[in-house]
Amino acid sequence: MEQRPIYDYNIDLTNENTSHVKLLKMVERDQDVLEIGCATGYMTRFMKETLNCCITVIEIDGVAAGKAEPFCDKLIVGNVEDVDLAGRLGKKKFDVILMADLLEHLQDAHGLLERLKDLLKETGYLLISLPNGAHGSIALELLDGKWEYRSDGLLDRTHLHFYDKEGFTSLLDKTGFLVSRMDRVIIHPRDTEMKTPWDSYPRDITAYIEKVNPEYQTYQFILKVYPATTMGWKKGLEDALIFEKQKKREIEKQFHGMEKELAVLRGAVAGFDGELKKREEEYLQGLNRELARLEVEKAQIHRDYKAELQHVEVEKDEIHGGYRVEIERLKDEAEKHKAQQVADQEHDRKEICRLQLEAGDLKRKESRLFQRIKDFENKKNELLAGIERQTVELESIRSSFVWQLIQKYRTIIDRLMPQGTKRRRLYQLVSLSLVVLFRDGPVQFFKRVAIRIPHYKNTLFSYFHLTPNEDTSLEDKWSPLEFPAFESIEVSIVIPVFNKCKYTFACLKSIVENTTDVSYEVIVVDNASEDATNEMLSKVTNIKVVTNTQNLGFVEACNKGADASRARFILFLNNDTKVTTGWLGAMCAPFNDPNVGIVGAKLIYPDGRLQEAGNIIWQDGTGWNYGRGDNPDLPQYSYLKSVDYCSGACLQIRRDLWTELGGFDRRYAPAYYEDTDLCFAVREKGFKVIFQPEAKIIHYEGISSGTDITKGYKKYQQVNQGKFIEKWQAVLREKHFRGKEDLYLARERGGTKRALVVDHYAPTYDMDSGSLRIFSLMKIFQELGYKVVFWPENRAYDEQYTRDLQRLGIEAQYGDLNFEEYLKENGDHFDIILLSRPHVAVNFIHAAKTLSNARVIYDTVDLHYIREGRKARYEAENAAREWKDLEFFLAHHADDTLVVSDIEKEILDKEGFEGKVSVISNIHTVEPSINSFEKREGLMFIGGFKHLPNEDGMLWFVNAIFPDIQKQIPGIHLDIVGSYPTERINALASDDITVTGYVKDVSPYFEKSRVFVSPLRYGAGVKGKIGQSLGFGLPVVTTHVGAEGMGLTHGRDVLIGETDSEFAEKVVQLYRDRRLWESLSINGRIVIEEKYSPSVMREKLIVLIKGKDGN
């Protein structure tokens, strides 16, 4: 473990731009002070010797505390988060509690602040300093893709939290404190310990940081805070007033000083004027003298020039003679050049011969290729002839007596035992039984009979010496297995075993065959097996084997295996399991969330039935395997979720958390309830227990310990249940449900509120802006604490997009489901039902309003009737009155209506919906913009072509505008990017135009293009394509329809052109003007950050929900 640093400083009282000086100036004489984190006591000493304070100190480092002790009235050595403050300090109260650069080192700053309120006197206050997590040097470091911790400073490697101004003020507000003074230590990014090369970055980047982050030079915040009590408010406001008056006096003092300096400068300027006149006269006199001298010099030059002319005439004759020599030399060089030309021609002739030979080779290869094609044709003809022969044979069979007899037999069977009758099912069962009996043998036959006739199950299993889930297909013999060896290990797989050798081998073999995406090690803990386990393990290489001399049970075996591990994660796996493809990568994925402590898998019986999809613990301590015996692929079992606990049959935990908890609690030895207890302990630490449906594990439940709860290890299931209830009774009573009547709520932990979102299909967020919007809204609902269920109108399962929702923890519905039946059963559980798009919402709004008590929100996406009305102007169609009637019907019956722009809100307000309409616009993020103006070229457009305005706009641009642009910028290229291009769009492809179709990662196109064009002639709402381009810093030329509703200004944020020539002119202007391009690039990104970022939309959604709910 890395040694904790000891902080030691010399305080320079003359330097007022330090946190120490600023803090000490807010401590008064003779006060009772509690200093938390005094380090070596450099501030403690000053308060004791200079301010005569009575000081109590809490310091975590014993060595540092020893140095501070001489200046302390009372010293407590320990971690302040663990110290019993009431027990150690008694009833003592303090005037000041000082925490210099402490909060960022704490695991639970919120909890400490809550406890400190009880230690303050009535007029007491906290003094806090903490580094600014939003300092400009950190922003630029992140921009460079770096995050390098250091021994001290802003990125001190011991910091657990990073606070900006909003973060710590929110923390103080939640813990009941108010800030009376906020001072700052100002250090420019170039002058910090990071030595940020501020001036070497492009000015648009640093200007953007200065614009959006006023605190970019704030290195530390210095705070004086009071509890939010009546006295605290009084003292805080008085102190704030004093502080502001001090600041005012300082400013006035600085102002008077500047006035004095200005007077001095004015006097100096007057003196300079006199000196300037004097020097001007001297300069003019010197200039006249210089002119006279130059006249004399000019006469001398004339005389010298005549003499030089005579000399040149003589030299001219000599030069003519030299020319003749040079001409002869040039003739010689010409001869040599001619000879070189002859040599080059000979080289070219030989090269032509070589190419002719290569051409001959190519012709021969072509001949061989045609021969192969001919051979394939012959084979094809042979196959066709074979098919013809087989057809003839088939016809012969069909006309044979035996076939006709079989057909008559089938006709009789259909007549006597029609499909769907009990007689037919009995006939099929007897036929199938005979097949199984002769194919698989009597053991498998009677096992299947036992599963279908539970009354005789135990008798048959006992007779044939079978366990309920035993797989008779497992290999009785084994072959050598070789596991991969990794230098760096991500996961340690711990497998405790006792006998059942063939199951252990099957488990190990499945790991080798199905684990390729994560580095791992396997640790087998052999609990003194009595069968051939030891012999089998000797044939397996690159695994660790921990051998116990006696059977220690599951709990001790797992703890010993974990002790032998070395990876970041520990995964416990039963030996009676088989893993499936991609299982380990799926188990690791949820740990990307730092709040996840444990991940469990989906357990499936060998016959394909679900064994469990996360487990529930009721208030009485009994467990419930959610989904047991059901179809494992149903929607309710197929999304990531937080649960009470997951089975230890396949359970993964962070190593540091395992170590902190001390492993499985030994009170549950030898087995049972240890996994449940571990999950409860992890949740008590503030971490989540996650069910991961993508990790599918086949589990032969009962192989290791049997199923009889009256004997063997299985009897401890009842014994340990009592121990578990005794340990966790308070948690069970307060945080768990009574029983299966609450199954719908108990199956998932977390969200206390529920939102049901309906759209036409799983959102294709990388194809169209409407899908991206609904996808983003669902994520914001999750951030606000909602459990989200998504209902696609087509009820289809999409391998990519449905699974993406499930990975986010959204319960996506699919399959043979009925919305009304679903709401009849579950409607009372939903707080919000959001219906997206009018043609979808109309099919669901009646059920939503009548079968639930939820607030129904209708999301227009855009006002379709506005779009269709504009379309008419260009295609001579009537404006779609039907759309208007439909949208007004939905807005009338919904509790709230969402639109994407203020313009659409104003339209609906005027139509009588005022008070029911809210603006939740499209959601975009500001992306990195790397390439400069000079490194870009070409135009681009992006949009899905199922949306007809996109097709219309591109056809108009290519046919009427692009030719004019090409005349002015020859060779310019256009990329048309977007899903589902129509035939008319595909027909636009040429040497100058690329039609890409769907592109998964569009960022390279935004990074290489110089101008984005959005030539929309009709449509409504906010245009996602424009927001996306502005977020990438790619300037846009569009129409008024395209810019509508986004708050964009022509010439500042975008360029706007309406006619063919005007649009072309704007594109050419922007393409050539670097300064205009850079200005639009920066301003466009600012618009996205300030109006369309996820954080902005999140706040608007909060206002919408709180405004109606009042909570």
C-alpha cells in the first residue's frame, strides 16, 4: 500500500494569496478551535502562539500529529470519519471548526458535516478550504486525454472527490449550512504545479474555457459557513455584510492608489512634452546639416560614375571574349544530354518489354480463370442433373404402393384423431415416448416421465439413482485441458469442489471454450474430494489448485480461494455449472459504474428453463428465485437491474470491497445464506448488487449439496436462515417487502418512481434525431430516480437497440404482449406515462388514461400538421388537417404536452393549450473539434431519409444549388450521410457526391468536412442534424425552416439562405472565410452547451415534474 503523504508548510503571512493566510485571518483571538487534519501543526502553532486560541486537534497521521502535539490543548489521532466525536469530545462546543483541504480526502463528507453541526456553539462557524476541481489546468489536461495524479496539488492522488463551486455549495446546502464568505486563491493555469502551456493552445479553446468557466483561475476556495439556524442566518448575514464592506474598502483603496499613479503619469507626460520639443528642434538642425553633406557627396558620386563608365567599356570587350568560351562549354553539355536521352529511351524500351511480359502473364491467368469458371459451370450442370434424377426418384416413391399406404394411414389418423384433440395428443405422446425409449434408453425415458409427472418424481429418481438436474450426457472420461496464461489478471475465478469430478471437468472445459474477452485465472479449491478429482485436476495446466486436508465447506473453501487470488475482481463459480459465450465480459461490464459492488448471472436449468433472474428476500428472511421455471428470454428477465441478492453459484465482487468486508461471514459455515449476507453487507456499504442477464450460466442445481433440506449441507439452509434474520432484522423490516403480493415492486431495487415510455420501435439513436431524443429522455428519467419501462408499438426485439436499452437497465418490452392487459395488471405502479409521436400516441392514450393513475405526457417530437402544411407549398398538396385534429385531440387529453421549441409552444398556447405545454428540446452534446479550417475540405449533410423533408432538401440542393458552388469551387465534394437513402437519393451518387447510407460512427465526416449544409424547405420542430453539427463545431448553412426554433442568429451562429443563389453564395463565403468559419464554430458550440446539453434538458424536465407534482 502506498504510504500516506505528510503535508508540511511554512506559512508566509506576507503572501495573502494562500489558503493558510486567508483562513487564519478569519480566526479571532482566544477562540475555542477544533482543527481537523492539522498535518504537522503549522497552522496550529500560529493560532496558539499568536492568537492564544484553545485548540483541539484530530489528525489521522501519527507522525505528523507528534509534531503538532506541543501546540495542542487536546490531540486525537485517528480517522475523523471513524472517531466517536461525542464520546471523545464530550459536551465541548467550539467557536471555530477548521478544515483546511480536508473534504476532498473523505469518503463521506456529507456524513461528517452533519455530525459537526452538533459541535458548534450557537454563534460558531466552519472554516473550509478545498481545491477547485474545475480549474482550467484540469480542463486542458482532460482535453489532451490525460488524468495524471500527483503527490500534491489539484490532482493529489489521495483525493477521493473533486468539487467545483456548484458541487460544494450543493453539499453545504444539503447538510444545512450557509456560506457567509467565499474567498479564492487565484493561480493562472500556466502557473500551477501542472505547468499548463496555456498559450500554446488554440485561442478559441482557451477563450471558450474563459467564457463558460468564470472560475478557471480559481485554485482554491476559502469558505466561512454557518449552520442554517436562526442564529446562523443572523451571524452569517452580518458576517457577509462585513466581508462585502471590507471588499468595498479594499477596492476603494486600490482605486485611490490608481488615481495617484495616474496623476504621477500625467506629470511625467507633461515633462515628456517639453523634452520632445527640445529634441525635435535638435533633430531638425541635424537634418539640415545632413542634407548639406549629402549634396557634397552627390557631386562626388557623379564624378566617380563617369570614371566607372569608362572602366566598364573596357571590361565589356573582355566579357565578349568570355561568352565565346561559355558557348563552347554549353555545346559540350548539350551533347552529353543527348547521349543521356538515348540511354533513357533504351531504359524505357526495356520497361515496355517487361510490362508486355506481365500483360502476357495476366492473359494466361485470365485464361485459367475462365477455365475454372467453365469447370464450375460443368459442376453446376452435373448438380442440376442430379437434382433432376432425385426429382424423378421422389416422384417414383410418391407413386409407390408403400407411400400411398402411409398417406392413407395418415388420413385415417387425422380422421380418427383430429389435430388439437386429446386423442391426438395421446397418440403423439406414445409415439414420442417410443422414440425416446429406443434412442436414449430407459434411464432418460423415465427421467423425462418423472419431470412431467411430479407425483412419481422422487420414486423414479430414487429407483434410477439420479439427482433432479443430473446430466447423463456429461463425459465420464476427461482429456487434458490447457488454460491461457496472462501477465495481468482482471478476474480470479474461484471454484470450490467436493467430489462430482465429471461436473468439475465440464465446468472447466466450458470456461476454456467460452472465455476469450477478459484476462483471468482459475483457482480450484479441493475440499478433500474422495473421487478422481485430484487425478483429473493433474491433467489441467495453468490453474491454481488449493488442496484442503478435510472438507471445510463452501464458505471456508471460497475464503481460502479468494486469499490465493490476485485479480481486481473475484468471481465465485459452482463446479456444477457450465458457462456460455461472452459470460465473463458481461459479468465485468457493470463494474464500469463505480457504485456497483457485486454482479450476479442469469442461471438456467440444463433443460432451458429459467432458474433465477436475480433474487428477492422477503421481510421474514425467506428467499424467492425470481422467474424460476419460466422462459429465460422474456423481457422481465432480460435487462440489467439492481436486486436484493444474486446466487453464489456465479457471483463477482470487487477485491477491495471483499477485503473490507472480510469475505464470507463464517457464522454461515459450512454453507447457505453466505451469498445473501454478502450482498446485504455490500448494499449496506452503499454499493449496488446487479443482476446481469447477458451472463448466462447453466446450473445443475442440487448436485453439490443435494435437495433434501433435512440432511447433509442442505440442512444448514434452515439453520442459517435464523442467523441471517437475527443479523439483518432491522433492514428486513424497513427496506423489504412482505411477500409475493408485492412481487412486481420487489423484483428490482432502486427507483421509487416509475415511468412508462411508448414509441414506435426501439430508438435507433444513431440514425434519427427523434430516436436520440427519446433515448436521452429515458436516461434523464433514470438519473432522476425513475425505473423506466419502454414499450415499442411494434413489440419487436432488435438485437442492437433493444439490447442497448436493457444494458442501461431499461425494461424493454417485446413479444406477444397486450398494452391494455399490461396496464390492468401494472398500471397502478406508474407515475408517468410518456407517449411519443401522434400516430403512436393515439393508439395508447385511452388505456393510459383509464387504466392507470399516471400523469400522461404527450411528446409531439415536432408538430406534424405544421410540417405537412409547409410541404404543401412545394408539392401542391393540401395541408394535412387530419394531423392537426389528431394532435389537438392528444394535447387535449394528455396531462402535459412536450414540444421542441418556443415557436411550437407559442402556436399551441394560441390554440388554447396554454399552461399544458412545455419545451423539452432535442438533446445534444459538445464533441471534440480537432481539425482546423485549413485541414478540412468538402461539404456534408446528414439525415435519415425515411423523413421526407430530408429527401426533398437534398434533391433541391444537388439539382439547383450545388452546380453553382462547383463553378466557384472546382473539385468540391459532397458527402450525403444517413440511413435508408431512397432510390432518388442513391441516384445522386457521382464522382463529386458520395451517398454513404447508414454510418455507425459519423464523427470522421464531421471532422473532415468544412461546411455542413441543411437545405430544408419544409418541416417543423428543432432539427437534430443542425444541433449535431453545431455540437461538433462544424459551421452550418441552412434555411429559415432549418434554423427555426433553435434561437440561432444569422451571421453569429449559422448562415441562412433561402433562394438557390443565396444559399450557394453563403456556402462559398463560409468555405473561403477562415475568420467567419472559426467564429461560427465557437458560437455554435456555445449554443449547444447553453441550450441543448443533457444538463439543461434535465433541469427543464425537473421543472416540469416538480411544477405539477409539487415535490
